[in-house]
Amino acid sequence: MLAFVICLGISYLGGFIAKKLKLPASFLLGGIIAVGAFSVLTQKAYCPKEINYLLQILSGLVIGSNITIKEIKGLKNIVLPMVFILVGLLLNNLLVGTLIHFASGIDILTALISSIPGGITESALMAGQMGADVPTVALMQLCRLIGSLLVFPLIIKFLTRKDSVLEEVIIEKEVKKPFSVNHLILSIIVAFIGGFIGYFLNFIPASLLVFSMIAVAIFNISTGNATCPRSFKKGIQGLSGVYVGCKVTMATIMGLKTLIIPIIILLLGFFVINTLIGLAASKLLKQDKGKMLFCCIPAGASDIALIASDMGYDSPDIAVFQLARLVTCIVIFPQVIKLFASFFV
């Protein structure tokens, strides 16, 4: 356990350094790099396997606490575009994952999970539970996140250079809930109850994550009291850094050269196909082009909302859709992937 505590400290140190360098998902990225380096150099990195269960439950808490009655009501405005885009993203996930599998020899499950347009932490946890290669998934998901944040806004800016933002949306000033320790404790208890149910339904991929998220979401919608402060989220990212970083070995580093082609396929697949999905949704469903393209960016909801606002797209639909994308990637995509991968066995 001393080795685990040391790894935890190294992860948070790496997170603080990454934050100073203004890297995306700083505490997760910095933690993975720092703990991974420690693991390779000393071969003494350690993370209990039970941490996977804990992380799934806490990640469910983070996502579930963001689901409010406001987001649920907001879905009615974008149901048709949302279904259209999510189906497109799922088909793209299966296509890109299959291409990666045949082009590189990476096992089909790892290739498919690496291509999920969801969160890095959630994808890594899915990989751990479903038997895929966690370091490969984490690295490719990290490349997807960085590439999406850097390249997609440039693509959107180019494609909408002659357009004007068609709708002006007045955003209500969000009233920040005061932090309550009691509400946090209740939220954690609810998340663990959901995770406990998920533990006995482990035939469902990422079951602890799914059911803890559902439990917290129901708690939040019914009471409005679910909470997860920013510092708590950073703590979870740092713990995820230990979980993933400890799986990095010298063999992992030596195998990075084999991931060049998969990463290129992954990024090109997202850049080209996701852009086409957004353009098709705009054309066929008579939606604003820029808004639909922002809805197709596979990156963090808060990051996308900020970038969209900077570029003149203040529509709350973008944030609502990004949250719906993340939830769908956790609840539905793994089920489809598991079924799809079974045809390759």
C-alpha cells in the first residue's frame, strides 16, 4: 500500500505540472504520464485491482450529478438531430474500430473501445472490465481528445467562414449551488448503492459505472441535491492517473511505434466522418451548420461549450447534446461493441 500512496502522490504532482502547462484533462494526463514514467523506471508502481470498482462508482457520481431536470427538458429540442448524430457516431465507432483491428492487428475489443467518442477515464474503465488493453485504450483516447480540441474548431471555423450564426440565444445566468458536505456525502452513498447493484449485474459492460450514474441522476432529478465539487473531480482524475499509469510498462513504451497507424486512422476517421455527420444533420434536418458540427466534436462537454461560446455559438443545445453523447457512450455503446466484437471471435 505504501507503493500505492507514493503513486497517488506522483499522480497529483504530475497533474499540477500539467495544469501549469495548460494541458487538456490536466490531472488525468499528468497523472498517467508521471505514474507511467515511475512504473517504467522503477517497476514498483502498484494499484489495487479494486480501484477499478471505486473509479467506476466515482465516475458515475461525476456524470450523474451533471444530469438535472433542465437537461432532461432540454432534450426535447434536439431529439431528432441527437438521434441522427448518435447513430452516426456509433456506426463510425464500429467502422473505425474495425479498420484499426485489420490494419494493425490490435484485438477487436481494444480497437472498438479505443474508438468510442466518450471520456478517457470512462473508456479506460470499460477496457479494464471488458478485458481490453487499458494502456492502449487510454493512449488512443488521449490522442482523440487532444486532436479534437485542436483540430475540430479549425475545421468548423473554415466550414462556417461565410455563414452567420442564425440564432441568438439568451443564456440564463446559472445560479451556482452552495457546496454542502451533507449533499456530497449523500451523493456518494447513492453512487455506492448504484454501484453495488451494478456489481451483481456484471454481465453488463461497465455495470458499476452505469448504475452509479443512473442512481445519482435519479437522486439529482428528484431532489436537486446531487453534488460533486471541482476539487473532487480532480481527485478522481488523479486516481485514474494511477490506475492507468500503473499499467504502463517498458513493453508498452516499446509498442508505441505500433500505434502510429491506429492513431492516424482514429483521428482521420473522426475528423472526416464526424464532420460529414454534422454537415448531413445540418442539411437534412434544417439545423444550423455550426451548431451541428459542434455537437459532433468528441471531447469534453465543458471544453466544447467554452470553445463554441468563443466562436459565437452560445446555444445551450450544444452542452445538452454533449452530455447526452457522453451518457450514450457509457450506457449503449459498450453493449453494441460487445455484441459486434463477438462476431470476430
